[in-house]
Amino acid sequence: MKTCFKYLILFGFALFFGCTPKLTLQSYFVAHQEANGFMSVDIPISFLNPDEIELTADQKEAIDSIDKLNMLGYSVKDGTEEEFQSEMDTIKTILKAEHYNDLMRAGNTSDGKLYIKYIGEDAEIDELIVFGYSPENGFAIIRVLGTNMELSKIMKLDSIIDQFDTENANVENFMEYLL
């Protein structure tokens, strides 16, 4: 009986210490959405009024596959340089996970960088992540969430992004916060 109890305790410790939850982008958003120095905005795609834009068939399909945008930003002017660097390290660690596929990288270390990653397969992605930062201003992470999103069709939205109603969807306030 003692041996059984000993193994039960060891098994309990193994479960408790072996099952530490991994930090995910979703949990990072939840933990920081109301933290000092951060601004969070969740926007259903309908708030951007895509129906008022002339769209190609592929662009219409892409819009219809997007449910919402989750945006989280950190402003250096509302935080500290140390906190900025710590948060950047955390985000970079999260985005190094195996399930994030690289799509694009741009920029440099002095002016800032932009990373675009996705989760899923090229033909059907679950999430598109845009992460950009500037040492002078801070960083922003945008999660594009939807169902049956096709990367090739989502990429065709680049020519109409400036036509979305960003003012009424609180995107303008988000961008001003970072600048």
C-alpha cells in the first residue's frame, strides 16, 4: 500500500510540474489587453464596411472568410524601454513555435521590422498574424481570424485595405496610440 501511495504522489507531481501550459498568442492577448502601456481592439470584419467597397470575386471570398481582427499594441511612450524589450522577447518566443509559418519579413533593426506569419496550410489558414515594431514607437500584433481562409485570396486584399472604414472601427485610435 505504501508503494502504491508513493507512486501516486510521484505521478501527481509529474502531472503538476510536467503540464505547465505553454504561452500562446491568444493567452498573451488576454493577459495584456488591459495592462498598462497596452491598447487592445477587437473588430468584427463587418465593422470595416466591406460591402461598400467594389471587390473582385477572390476579394469577396477572402472578406467572407474573415470573422474578426484582434489587435494589441504597446506604446513605448506609455511604458518603459525595459518593459518594451521584455515584451518583445516574449512575443518573439511565442512566434518561434513550430506551428507558425513564415510568410514575409521586412524592415531593419534601427527603423523597425514587420513579420507576417500564419497557422494552417497555404490553401486553408486558421490565423494570419501581422507583427510589427519600431524601437521608437512600440509594437502591434494583429490576428486575422476566420474560417476557411485561403492565403492566396487574403493576399489580394492588399490593394483595397485603404478603402476599409477604419475610422468608425476604432483602427484610427489604435494607430494614433502607437505614434
